[in-house]
Amino acid sequence: MGLPLAYALARSRSRLRPLIEAVVSLPLVLPPTVIGFYLLLAFSDSTALGRFLIGRLGMSLNFTFGGILIGSLVYSLPFMVQPLQAGFQQLPRSLTEAAYTLGKSRLTTLWRVLLPNMKPALLNGIVLTFAHTLGEFGVVLMIGGSLPGRTRVASIAIYDEVQSLHYAQANAYAFTLLAVAFVILVALYWFTKKDAARRLA
Amino acid sequence: MIDFHLTKALHTAAGPRKLDVRLTLAPGELLAISGPSGAGKTTLLRLLAGLSRPDSGFLQVDGQEWYSHERKHWLPPQRRPLGFVFQDYALFPNMTVRENLAFAAAGQPNPRQLEAGLLSLLELTELAERRPVALSGGQQQRVALARALARRPRLLLLDEPLAALDGPSRQRLQQALADIHREFNLTTLLISHDPAEIARLAHRVVELDLGRVRRVGAPEPPAGALVQGRVEAVLPGGLLRVRLAGSTALVEVPAPVGSTPVPGDELALMLAVVSVPQLAC
């Protein structure tokens, strides 16, 4: 989702660009509960969009895993789009043009030339998005509620356990989350470093 | 045969101007474009390559229509068989020299053979497994040239390919350009500011200024650079041994493009060694 959007934004010279950039970046500024609240409204049967989703597509998104997924996606979008957009803009325009004059399509150019040359931006976006989604709380709580076994995510489970004074259980959840996040981040940064070293060799 | 008339609005330091150029190139011609910065040289090349859209006019290459304002026809750059060498070389940093060529040669008949041929023609075989960051400017420029040729273009567009190079690698690349032109006989447009370079490589030169053609004609060698000589012998490999007028000195030079002098012919030469290097390189 982030990739085509970032590509379009980086290449666009449209007058609407600032507007779209602002919409994508809104979750950076607003409290997560605001996003969650409006998504909750949008998915419910009191709005046109919600009625369309439920009636036509049979998608009832509130308090389901799908709803959480979409909520997290909207909320984490700027963390993916912004590094990628910066990455695209940093690449010299002549790289794209050189590929075009060699007869390469836009897609081939994106896949074989642009993306391989912006790996740091790509990894940065993945790390930020991942980290942010893992720690996501407000949007998920608003849309998903906290239904055990269905929409209860780790961060909310911890909060619930602490509220009920089950510190041992909270600690188990929290420590697992910490360990998983740490391992994945270390792996990603290690990979970035190795890649940079290989590039200079 | 290339025939075009292209116009495009230019934004120059002197305010808005209109680029308006009408030219016809004979097959195999090497045309140099020179002029001050902001004259529209690079814009003209980009219009020919399809990297920018002209405001009006037409462009025909070997009887094929690449652009026509009247018929609202515009061929995207991907479908124009041309080679473009960029000022900043624009090599793909994620690929080795060989991979850069292979990427360009993909889809051509016998891509491997083509690739190997170009590597050896431009003396890149030794460097084939290196990435562009590990190459000097001159080496990168030779890779860019090889990559442009790997598509088997019908038209070669060179945007100041020699501007960023110093003395020896400049000489070497000039030689490479002359060799390539002899070998492939490609219609070529070359942007250059160096009169000696233009005189050595080009059949004709177009001087652009503020978007207009100031002069089209034979290249003028820089004053005082000409030396008379007489051909002593024709050597294998397209070389001539020439005795310089008024001395006993003999020099060996490549035969001029498109003609074969015989012993006894009088020639005008431009000698190109500019300084004596301290170290052999």
C-alpha cells in the first residue's frame, strides 16, 4: 500500500499533492483515538460507507480482525510513505530516464533500478511501520474493542492484565513483545549494515 | 536520416525563451551541438529522446514518425531505439558493469555476445565485475557508452560526455567515440564545448543560442592548432604515418572518418598532446 502511494507522490507534479500528503500524514499529528473514532463511525451502519461495506461487500469491520488491520494500516501509512517518498526523491532522475531510454517499462524500472537503490529507505520504512504497529493501542482499542481470542492484541492484553492486577501475566506478555521487537530490529539493522558494506566492497 | 522541427518553451536565466530548431541529419552523420549554457542543448536532446514533450513540431527517424504535433503522435522513450549518455552517466549503482550492460542488452539477439563485444571494444573486460562506485569518471563514462550501445540504437545522443573528464581520459574517450563511430556508423548528436574535440569528431556543428540556431556548418578548428603534413604510408588498423611540414618528424594518426588518403596526399593535422605527463599511466 505504501509503496505505490509513495511512488505516485514522489513523481507527481499535481496541485493536489500537498492535500494528499496532508491526509497521509494526519495520523502523525492526531491522537490515535481520533482516527479510531472516525474509522469506527465509517465502518458502522450509520454512514454511507459503512452501509456499503456491510450491505454490498458483506464486510462488517467493527470489532473484527479485518477492522484492526485496516485501522493499523491507515494509522501506520505515514511511517511507510514518508521514508519511501524521501527515498524516491533522493535518487537522481537520470536513473529512471536511463532505464526508459534502454526500453524498460515503468514497472521494470521500479523493480530493477529504483527499489534496489533505495534499500535503506525501504528498510527504514519497514522498521518504523512494524515498530509502530506493534505498539499500536488507541486505534485498535476503538475499532476492535478487546474481544478475547478475536481482537485482543498484545498491547491491549497487557493493559487489561495490569488493570486486573495480574502483574505476572502482564509481565509475560510484555517481555515477549519486548524480545520479539528487539530481535526483529537487530536483524533488520544488521542486514542494512551488511548490505552497505557489500555495496562499498 | 533524421528530420525534425521541434519547439519547446525554455526557462533561461535571461527569462522565458522558445527553443525552435529545424535540422536534417544524414545517415551516419556525427553532429556536434555547442552553445552557452541555457541555449537549449540538453533540452533538444531530451526532446529527441522522448524524455520531454515538445510543444509543437515533428520528428522523423528513418522514415518512422516519432513525434507529430499535427497527428497528436508521440512515441514514448521506451519505444525509440536510441542510446542516451547522460552528463552524470546514470549507471545503475546496484549492478556491476556487466550487469549494467546485460540489463540494457536484454531482449536483443545474442545478448551475451553483444555484451562481451562491447566490453572488449571499450576496454572494460577487466572491470566487468566491479560496481560503478569503484570506477573512475572516465571508466564510468565508457560503461555508459557501452550500455547505450547495448540496445543496438539507431541514434546516439551524447550529453557532454567528456565535460567532466581530465586530459588523458578525455583523449582516450575521444578515441573511443571515434572508434565507435567508425565501427557502428551511428547517426550521433554530441553536445560539446571544446572546439578541438568538435573539429576532431564531428562532421558538422550547430551553434545554439537562446533556443535558436546561430550557425550550422563545418567545424572550425581552433586558431593556430593546424599543422600541415604529407602522408608517408598507410598503416594497418586505419592509421596514417605523416611527415610534418618543415621538419623530419613523423607522427602516426588515425585516418579521417569517411576518406582514405594515399601516400603523397597533403593533410591538415591538429596535434592533441597538451602536456607531458610526469608519470607513465
